[in-house]
Amino acid sequence: MIHWGTQEGGLILSDYGDNAAIGVTDSGIIRYMYDSFSQWSARLYGNPLPVLPNLPV
């Protein structure tokens, strides 16, 4: 986050809906990645990422 985060936004590595493309077999990993970026967003910018209810829990 120190190297990729900016005041205008940050970088989120995405599989574009294709878990197999990045070798992820557990869909909960996507939720974990999003939540991790959300926590960093809150720390760095004062706001978490928007809640996305359609992500796996």
C-alpha cells in the first residue's frame, strides 16, 4: 500500500470474476482480499471501501 496507494485511489488485484485465472479455488479468498484492502483504505484515507454484499463470506 505504501508503494501503490495514492490519494486518488489504490490498486486492487482482481481476477475479473475468474477465480481459476489466478489459481484461487476458495471463493472466500476474494472476500478476504477485499476486506484487507478495505482496512488499509480506512487506515490511509479515513474511509473503508464500499460494502459489497455479493462477495462470498
